[in-house]
Amino acid sequence: MGPVESLRHFIPELVLLGGAFTAFFLDFLLKNKRLVGYFALLTIVAAACLLKAPPKESLDLFYGFFHLDGFANLFRVLALIAVAATILIAFGFSPLRDRYEGEFYGLFLFMAFALITVAAANNLLMIFLSVEFVSILSYLLAGFLKNDLKAKESAVKYLLFGSVCSAVMLYGMSLLFGAAGSIDLPAIARVVDSPAMKPLGMIGLLCFFVGLGFKISMAPFHMWAPDVYEGAPTPVTAFLTVAPKALGFAVLMRVLASVFGESYRDWRQVLMWLSILTMTLGNLTAISQTNIKRFLAYSSIAQAGYILMGLAVFPSPLGKDGVLIYLFAYLFTNLGAFAVVSSVGDRTGSDEIASYSGLSERAPVSAALMTVFLLSLTGIPPLAGFLAKYYVFAAAVEARFITLVVVAAVNSAVAAYYYFRVIRTMYLVPADQPALPKPPVSAAAVTWLMAAGVLGIGLFPGFFIKLILG
Amino acid sequence: MNPDMIYLVPLLPFTAFVVNILLGARFLKHRASWLSIATSAAACAIALPICFAVFKGGHFAGEFSWLPVGGGTLRFGYLIDPLSASLLFMVTIVGTLIQIYASGYMAGDPRYSRFFAYVSLFMAAMLTLVISNNFILFFMAWEIMGLCSYLLIGFYFERESAAKACFKAFLTTRVGDVGFLIGMLTLFTALGTLNFSEINGALAHGSARAAVPASLLVMSALFMFCGTVGKSAQFPLHVWLPDAMEGPTPVSALIHAATMVAAGVFLVARAFVIFMAVPETMPVVTAIGCFTAFMAAFIALTQTDIKRILAYSTISQLGYMVTALGMQGLGAGTFHLITHAFFKALLFLGAGSVIHGTHVQDIRQMGGLFRKMPHTAITFIIASLALAGIPPLSGFWSKDEILLTAFASGNIVVFWVLTLSAFMTAFYMFRLVFMTFFGKARDPHVHAHESPAVMTLPLWCLAIGSVVLGFPGSPFMHHWFQRFLAHAVPHPEYHPSAFVMSCSVIAAVSGIALAGIIYLKNVHWAEAVAKAFRPLYQLSLNKFYVDEIYSRFVIRPFLALGRVLFHFDATVIDGAVNGAGTGSMWLGAVKNWFDKNIVDGLVNFVGAFTCFLNSVVKRLQTGLVQNYLLIAFLGFLVFIIRELKLI
Amino acid sequence: MIIPLPHVLLFSLALFGIGAYGVLTRRNIIGILISIELMLNAAGINLIAFSKTTALAPETGQIFAVFVIAIAAMTATVGLAIVLALYRARKTVFADEVNLLKW
Amino acid sequence: MTSHLLSWITFTPLLGAFLLLCIPKRAHNSIRWIALATTAITAALVGLAFSLFRASEAGFQLVERAVWIPQFGVQYLLGMDGISFPMVVLTALISLMACLGSLTHIRVKGGREKEYYFLFLLLETGMMGTFLALDLFLFYIFWEVVLVPMYFLIGIWGGPRKEYAAIKFFLYTLAGSLFMLIGIVAVYFASSPHTFDMTLLTTMKYGLLFQKVVFLAFFLGFAIKVPVFPFHTWLPDAHVEAPTPISVILAGVLLKMGTYGFLRFSYPLFPDAARWFQPAMGVLAVVGIIYGGFIALAQTDFKKMVAYSSVSHMGFVLLGLAAMNADGFRGALLQMFNHGTITGGLFLLVGVLYDRAHTRDLNDFGGLGAKMPVYAGILTFFSLASLGLPGLSGFISEFLSLLGAYQYSKLITALSAIGILLAAAYLLYMIQRVLLGKLNPKWAALPDMNALELSTLVPLMVFIVAIGLYPKIILEYMIPTLDGLLGTIRGGI
């Protein structure tokens, strides 16, 4: 499809792009920066409304640079939800209250744009560009707080680690391009299986894999995650743990789906061990954390390990469905948890788990909702996290990856221990500090919305699965 | 009359129990005894006509479905045959009399109504046991009796000794009960039924018996006998009965002399057909019974507590009965059971009367009570004569029957041991009689008085029973009782022997005479004998050290094992669980440590290596991001190596 | 003269290796950024080389390379901005002194 | 209402819980009344089910079926048969008693009553659902739902080591149930067509190796809950630290979920594996019986003693299950019910004493029999029921279990009989130390039980006596189903 016809299907992207520029412009004009935030929110809602139902047959836009299908559409929805929720969380985050607040929202609109292009990117160039776009925006957002030493440090680390991984990925892409003579994924698929080009293609793929592994914080490319998540402003952390990771998985799945044929079977073992390594490292390190953000960072590494279970069994449709369901469940759960962390942190001025003591009495609603999110992360039914875990477990059992399932089960039990450590602090440790003031409406709203998502997916899985998988 | 009325016999006392336990303390108070006595008497009134009907050759049975088991169902019901009729007769009469006595004895006790509630429950259980037609119901009643025994021994639970005694009693008998239970299970597995008449049917005929595996029968007989050993206080489970004397004396009379302890003997009688089917089990029964009879008599020689002497005497007499049954003397054993119930109940009640009058239990503090308590003394002496086996009192006939069985069945050793025990029986009983009722009062603080009529009347009734009840089994009535029982289960019968009778009489008379010489004439033979045979004396005084052995080798090891296992549980098993938890914590810590030390070290090493390669002499100074990156690169290298199969 | 493809590839690999080595060993964050640029450029050289030899449509590789240059510039810009901010806050540009966040 | 009766039974407590959320925190009386009314209504609904339940039928009754997650055939499938019916009755009964028991106890424990009753009612929904669900997936969900409120109930209102006990309970059970989840998924994929529906799954056959592996996975989940030696160490801690009403529920209902799982799922689904594991089950049962008994004997903490006695008594359930015959199954199911009422009662009694004396050290008491006659009588009653005194319910079930086991293995049965002896020993030893002997002057002022406390115990006593004297009244309901189950297992050989 040529550029002009393609634009018809590109309206949400265009809206976001236009919105982003407008936001920066508005930032100049308006004294009340919050209005920029409202505008950004509005833009996202508008973009969401303009999202069409996925076409029956997939569309190749811009001469095949973008591949618009149900899969891409799904991730567009996911990205928009994540950005919208993050903006809402940011409304209640007081360290942002300065003259750069408007830029923050503008950057997020760019981010939204970048994210929804990632999902549709269909060749190496577009993948590289959109991923890089997301990354660079992430570096900026991570260090957004002016006078926060930790934020600066996290931005630097993120930048260095991310850029190196991007470089490796790019190097891999260049090799793939060389091997296949094309940057289109299907063309690459043909090469990977051909014996002559195999070594080159394989090294290229591996390098490519490194870049994506960084995005999804897969071991051993996960080490940046805790530092960055701890240092970044909480709304940004919330966003980073969810959206780039989801998009990383999206690209990974698209690559796996279109590039790998029979040779994929060799990779299953590798992915399985990576999955085991990731979840085990994440869980083991999470146990001793005292900072809630760092704690959730390790937890998100572990969650990535569970999601990888779905990829390890990849040709199975159940595994693919599992990854999608998991990503959505994880989206609501983790954003919800960070929404609480943000609003509590804002009110107590600390992100230490110790400052949550007696929260059930000081802020009962926050504590209760946090419990729901943590239970969902643990995988307790009937919450979204359980459904997600069920899916990946089922996929692994179906594929007879017994070792993987058993390790995952043990890991889940270990994870329960540290999630309950937080619950314990909130409920079992008596309050030694006064009750917290009510959170701002925006923070409350986003928390409740995420909780509704978590409960909704858990209680009416049939409906949501249909919505997500079609 | 309708034989189903028999259901009322246990139900009436049970009603009394329910009413007394719920309302007694608040509403009935001292009237509680009336209810118990009334229901007991009514049960007696219902039971006696049925008993006499059976004596005349009747036979009653009835049942209803109770517990579904396997493909069929266990049916509960009653079976009134000669055996149960005899016991029914004895239990209702003795029970009623003892309760009348108790209403006087217990007067003024703060837990008066509770006492009668327990006694009524006991009566209900005992009567159920007697009329039951199967082993399950029998066992249920058996256990509830055990409970009543427990509750009543511990009636004065404020006393530490009573609290310990009731615990010991329940637990010791429970050991036997578990054996009984296993025996029942074996029997059920072997025969598919626990109904007495069905068991009789299955084992009475040789052909049917051959179909049943003998090993199962042997097992079930021996295990069931464990129940007897526990309940009837046979060696080695006899230790509870002397301690059980902590209970109020009427209880000792009713439960621990006349009825409950006899239930063990009754069990063997009930299961007699099983023992007969596997006669090789019989010597075990005989041996235990005989040894018990001798041992208890021997211990009784040196005891000084009036109730304890009687308790050992009871154990000894129960040993006689068990021995009789072991020598296939069903008639002899049951006969002695009935007669013994009367005179032993009388002895206990007499002892109770003495205690009631003097408030002491040690016979060394008594003396010369004959004049102060004439009714008690006379009836007590009658009972003692009966127990010693002086003709023509009931005890003589029944004991003679047992000796005859031993003699005629060729168990000569048993015969002589029993005769010797009879001699000791006579001696210790009259040692007791002489020290208590004759001579001078030894303790000036004891001011004795005769008990009220409500207590002495039952004494006289029982005394009459002790005198006359021997006759149905005597040659004067042509051994009617033995033949009557033989209808139920055929067993050998023997002609009376003058030799046995004279042995028995000589043993009794010489025992009494010896006691008279020592304790009336104050000849100091006893001390001399005690000195001369010091080990034997110590053995008797310390009750064969059975308690000490149990304490050393059973109770303490059990408690210790409990503690050891608890420790094991808390450390090893729980430790394993916690260990898994700590393990992962530890792994987490190791990983942290690894991050902190090894990773840095590795980086330093690799850095130095690289520096060497590049001939650049500079100290490598890495920041953390680079550590991360290094690890990422190393991981990446591993991939490459693996995928390209370079290694 | 046409340089054979393997030579170019070895060259780019060397460049990439030097970049990687620099990333791992440079103390100064700006040095690390420069090393990253080297790695990116290694990829760019590959792209150009392949577009000349194996590519079905030569312009693809060239376009890609142009984008790579642009991205490299972007990374450098953002990176420098962040490093500057860091320097303002911490008065350091050494990677090993940036270890507030750890374990 | 009768067409959705089982749903009503399951979700009435949840409705009550949400109603509680709308009540202000300080309206203590209304909170208590709502909680009590909810449990009472649930019990009444169970009573209604009782009238509709036909005892003579073996199959599932009052079945409700609706599609829930069509993507993998999960149904909302509830049903009741002779195995679940007694458990539902037990749950309703114990919950009501525990709720009554909470009225004073939680007030003493210092408030947060709204949260308490909310969690309590949530727990009841979970328990009911566990016993009624016939869809494996749904079952798992209810099974897990039980865990969370339990964690809080122990963790917030428990004793000094409550946090440790709560997390231990939670992690232990969660670990077990995760393996069960794997097993459930495996069964789903092994069935054709893929289904979670118990009514269909029982008709399918699986290979022996598969059965063994999945049986083990289920076993881990259930065994930890029962708890089977050596997975029992969470139990003493949880029981001891939990507040009285929650100990009652733990002992009364939660432990039964494990053995219920064996009867409902493990046996009918994997009959061959069950037979293969029969010796192991028998040995574990015996070890549990004796081991628990010995440890109970060594306890000085009243509650811990009762807790370990549970290990021993649940061993009899396992023994009956291991027997795999009619008597064994009947004994096991009946013992589940009886243990619920008896041990529930014992925990309530421990609570009564603890509320007054604020200690549970057995050696510290003595001679309370004179001071608290009613308490003494009832404590003796429950102890006797627990030690298997004939005429009370515990005897019947232990007898049936032993009878069943005897047909399987004489040695195992004989050894188990030692457990009966030990039960007598530790219970009477407890009575001796608490009720008998000289009165410790410290406790001279202890009041006897009040009417509220009596009202929690008397209904349990009625059940104990009724079943003990005439067990048919409850066995009638169990037998057709259990015989059917036995037929299924035998058919599988």
C-alpha cells in the first residue's frame, strides 16, 4: 500500500504526533502546566477512539514498512492504556510540580507515538528506529527530575546500557541484512534456514536478540533494571516496567513468528533456560529488598521470566496467547501497584517498604488495593495474575516442559514470600505514624481503574480473553 | 411379658444419668439418689422376671439395624441366654443394693448428684454389656464402663493421688481395650459377623469351623483376651486396680469388685466358643489367671490399707475365675463370678462402713471395732468366711468347683498353686478381720460408730446372698447352675471329689487358724518370717515391683520418646521446611555477595587481562554500569558459543 | 579497486570490538559514549558493505546507514545532555563513581 | 431460589461481606449482627439443601452449570453428592459456631472487627465453593481463595508468633497447590476432549505412568493441607497462633479440604495410581497417627496438644482412604466430619480457658474441675469423643477406618491402634493437668462458661452424641456415593 492510502490507517499515530507537538506548543502558552497534561490525556483518548477494529486481513502500510494486524492493534491498545495510566499517575506525583511538567506530558505523547509504531514495525529498519525512539525517550524520562541524584544516575546507567545493547542489536541487524540481502522479516526467514548463510544469520539473530533481551529485562541483560527502576521518578518507573517490556515482547514474538521456521525448535531449550534463569534471579534478589520500587523491579524481572515461558513453547498457540494475556494482566497489575507506590510515596515521602507499616490503618483503601495488586502478582485466583500464570503454565505443561513448570511453581512460591512481606508490613505491623491524607482524585482513579482491570480479567476471563485474543 | 421391655433395663438408668447430670446439681440435690435408686430398682423389677424365665429354659433375642458395614449392616440388639441372665440377675440386685448403701455413705458430699449420675451411667453401661447380642455393643458398653470407672475413681479429683489413679486406670485398661478392638476386627475379618449367636453358629460345628482360618481365630482369641487382662486386672495389667481404691468405697464395691472387673471374665465366657475352637489358646489364659491369683494373694499378705487388701483379693479371685475358664470350666468360672460379686461387694461395703465410722483406712489404726459396729462386723465376717471358702457358704462351692476343674482336668500344678492361694486368702482375710474387729483399739484418736440403717440393710441383704447363692451350684441342687450354663456352650463337667473338697477346707481353716494365732494371740511369727525371707517379703510389700518396672521401662520411655519426637519435629522436619526458606534467603544473600565480590573481582581480572593484551599499563577502574555490561557481554558470548557449537 | 567483503567485515568487527572494549574499560562516561559510537559505526559500515554486495536493493542499506548516523547523533546528544546533568549534580563524569544505586 | 441453591449457599457469605464494607467501621454491633446473620442464613440454606438432597442417590444433585471461560472449557459447575454434602453441613455448622465464638473473642483481641468479619465471610465462601465445585479449575480457584483470608486472619488476630505462622501456612499450602495446579492442567490436556468437568473426567482412562505423576502432583497439594506427615509442620504453628475461632475453622474445615480432595479428585481420576500408592498412603497414615500422638503427649501448651492431636486423628482419615474399601471410605469420610466437630469443639474450649486465664500452659492449671464444673464436664466430653469413646461419634469413624484398614493390612491396623492408646494418654493427661488435682490459687476467681460460649458448643455435642449413638443418620447420606466411587475405582482395575 502506498503512503497516501496508508495514511488512512495511520490516523491514531498522526493524532498522537500532532498532539505531541501541540503539547510542547501549549507548554509555552499556558501557566498551568496541568492543562497540558489534560490535553495529553485527551489526545490519547482521541487516538484510542480512532483506533479501528483490526482488519480481517493484515495490512501492509507504507510499502510494507508497517504491518497492521490484530496483533499490532492489540499492542497499540496496550501502549495507549499504559501511557494514559502513567499520565494519570503523574498528576498525583508532586516532585514533577515544576515548570518542566508540560514537557513531561509532551514527551509521553511522543512515547505513545513511538510505542504504537513499534507494534506495527515490520522490517529491521522500522524496528530499529521505533525501538531506539522508545529507548531515547526512556533515557530522558528516567532522568527527568532535576535535582534528584538517583534519577540522574539511573538515566546515565540506562543510557549506557541501552545504547550498548542497541549497538549490538544494530550490528546484528546489519549482519542479517547482509545474509538475507533484505531488511524484510520474511526474506530473513528464508535465509535463516538455508545452510550457507546460517552462521552469519545466526550471529545476527543472536545480536538482535540481545537488544530485545535488554528491553524485556531478560537475564543476563537485566542488570540495568533495578537501578533504573529505583532511580527513575515513580510514574516513569511504572511506565518502564510495563510498556517497553511489552513492546519488547511484541517485537520478539513478531520476529520469532516470522523469522523462525523449523529451526526454532533448537531455540526452545535456550529460551527455557533463560526463562528459568530470569525468574530465579529476579525472585532470589527480590527477597532482600527494602525499597519498594527496587523490590518491584526485581519482581518485574521475575515476571519477565514467567512471560518467557510462553515464548519457550512458542509454536504452540497457547504459549502465544499466554504471552498476550500475561502482558495485559501484568499491565494492569503492575501499573496499579506503581500507582499505589506513587501516591503513597508522595504522601509519606519515602519509598522504603518500612514506611508502609500499618498502612492498612493509615490508608485502608490504598492498602487494600495494593494487596489486590500484590496478590495478582503472586498469582492468586480470581485475579488477573492467576489467569496469566495459568496460561503460561498450561502452555508449558501442554508442551511437556516439566522442568520449566516445576521450577516456575517453586519460583511462584518463593515470590509469594516476598510479596507477602509487603502485605505483612501493611497489615500486620502496627501503625506508628498518623493516618495519611486522601490521595488526589487522579491517583485514586487510576488505582481503581487498574484494580477493576485486575478483578475484571480475573472474574470474567472469558470476556477478556475474547477481547484480547479475538 | 414382652421381652423387648429389656431395652428399658439399660435405658432407665441412662435416663437417670441424663437427668442427674443436667439438673442434679441445681434442682435435685440430695434427691438425686432417689432417682438413681428408683431407676435401678425398676430395671431390677423388669429384669428379674426375664431372668427367671430364662432359668426355666427361656431364651430371648431381638435386634435392630445400626451401622452399615461392608455390604451388610451391624445389628444391635439383646440376647438373654443363661450366661447373660445370670449376670443380669447379679448386676441388678447388687447394683441396686450398693446404690441404696451409697445414698447413705455419700450423704453430705458436695457432688452428690454427680456421683449418682455417674453410677447410673455405669449401671446403664453394665446392663447394656450384659444383654448385648454382639461384640460391638459389648465393646461400647465396656468402654463406657471404663469411662465411669475413670470418672468415679477421680471423683475426689482434688486429691493428687485420685487424679493420678483415674488416669492410670483408664490408660491401663485402654491397653487391653485396644487389644480387644484388634481382636474384634480380626474376628470380623474371619467370620464376617460379630453377633454372638452367629459366631456360635459358625464355630459350633466342626465343618463350619474348618472353613475359618485357625490363625485368625487364634489371633482374635488372644487379642480379645487382652481386653480381659486389662479390665479384670490380670497380670501384667493389674496395676490399676489397687490404685482405683481412691474412689468412694461404694464405687469400689460396685465397679471394682462386683461388676465391671467381672466383665472381663464375662468377655471370655462370651467368647468361649472361640477359645474352644482353638484350644491351644487356653493354656495362656490359665497361666495368666493362675499366676495372677497367686501373685495378688501373695501381695495382699503384707498390705495394711483395708481397701487395698480387698483390691488385691479381688485381683486374686478374678485370677481364679480366669484360670477356671482357661481350663474350659465355664460353669465354674461363672459361678465364682456370681458368688464373688456378692461377698466381695459385701466386703467392700463393710470396709466402707468401717471407714465411714472411723475415718481411717489403715488396719493398724483399727482394732476392737466388733462391739462398736456389730452389724458391720458380723456381715463382714460372713463375707470373709465365704471368701476364705468355709462350707457351706457360697464361696466354698464356687472355689471348690474351680479347684475341682483344675484337679480333674489334670492341671495338677495349677491345682496346688490355687490351693496355696486359697490358704493365703484365708490368712490375709482373717488377718484383716482380726486386726480390724478384734483385739484392742490401737489408735486412741479413732472414735468409731455404727453406720445408719440405710447402709447396714444392704449389708445384710448381701450377706444373705453370700450365704445362699452357693447352693444352686452345690451337690445339694445337683449342680443346677453348671448344667444350666452348659446349655449355652457345651463344656466338660466333673464329678465332685472328696479329696479336692478336703484340700480346700484344710487350706481355708489352716489359714484362718494361722491368722488367729498371729494376730489374736500376738505371736510374733510374722516378723520372724518377714526377716527370714526378706526378699520375698520385700517382693510382696512392693507389689512385685510392677509399677516401678512400668515407670522405668514404659511410661518414662514413652514420654521421653514424645519429647524426642517433638524436638525432632521442631528441628529436623520443620527445619527442613524452614531450611528451604532460609536456603533461598541464603541463596539471595550469596547472590548479593556474589554481586559484591566475585563480580567485581572477575571484572578486575578480565580488565587486567585486557590491559595486558593491549600492553597498556594502567589500573583498570570500572564502574558498575560496566560490570553490568560485562556480564551482558559474557552472556552473549555464551550464546554465541552455544549456538555456533564452537565448543 | 573493490575491497573484498570479508575484509570489510573483519574491519567492522574490529571496530565493533574496539568499541566494546572501550565501553567496558573507559572510565569517563563521554569516552564510553564515544565507544558506543564506534560500535554503531561498525554496524553502519556493515550495512554499506552489504548494500554493495549481497543486497537485493542497494538503496535499502544506504538508507539504513543514514538512519543509523542520525540515531547515533541522537544518542550522542541525549547522552551528553544527561552526562551534563549528571555532572551538575554529582561533579563527576566517571562511571565508577556513579554507584549510588546498587545491589 | 432452590434452582440456584448451591450458588446461594456459596455466595451468601460473600454478599454479607460486601454488605459489611458499606457499614461504618465503628458500628460494631451492626457488623457483628450482619456477620452472624449471614452465617446463620447460610446455615439455613444448607438446611434447605438438606431437605432437597435425596440420600439414596449416588450422583450429583442440585447441579448448576454455566459456561464461564469458553476458551478452555471452564464451567461454573456446582453440585453436591454424598461426599460433599457432609462437608457442606460441617462447614455451615463450624462457621456458625466460629462466628458465635468470634463475638467476644475478637472484641477482646482489640477490634478491627469489620476487617475480621469481612475476611471471615470471604473464607466461608471459599470453603463452600471448594466443597461444591465440580470443575477442576473452579475448584482450584476456591481452594486458593481460602488461603488469603486465612493468612490475614492468622496474621492480624493471632498470637505472639502470628506472622511466622501465617506466612508459613500460606507458603506451605501455596507451594503444594501450585503443584496441584500443574496436575490439573496436565489432566486437562490428557483428557479428550479437553475438559475440567469432573463428571466427564471420571469416565476417562489414563496411562499408569501419567496417573502416577499427576497423582503425586495432586498429592502434594492435598497432603500439605491434610496435613500428612512429614508436611505437617505448618499446622501446630498455624493452629496455635490463630485466634480461637480461626483455629476452629482450620481444624474443623480446612484440613478436610485435603482429604476431600483425595476422595473427590485423586481417587476417581487416578484409580490405578491410587492402588499403586496404597502402601505408601497406609504407611504415611500410620506414621502420622503414631507420630502425632507421641508429640501431643509431650506438649505443655494446651492448644499445641490439640493441634498435634489433629495430625494423629487426620491419620485415621488417611488410613481409611488407604484401605480403599467400603468400610475404609465410610470411616474416612465420617472421621472427617467427626474430627471437625470434635476438634473444633476442643479448640473452642481451649479458647474459653485462654480468654479467662491468658495462658495455655497445661502445667500452670490444675483443679479447675471444682471451680468450673460445666467447663470441666464439656471438656471431658470432647476429650472423650476425641479419644474415641464408644457412644460418641469419634469411635464409629475410627472403628470403620480400622475395620477397613484391617482388610488391607493387619500390621498397619495394629500399629494404628496404638494411636488410640496414645490419644487416651495425651487427652487424659491433659484433663489430669487442667481439671484434676489441687486448685491452683491463681485461678480461684475464674468464672464458669457463659451462655454464649455454651451456645457454640452444645450444637456440636448434639452432633457428636447423635452420630455416636446412631451413625446411620449421617452414613445414609454418604454410602450410595461412596459405593459408587468404589465401583469407579474397581472398574478402573
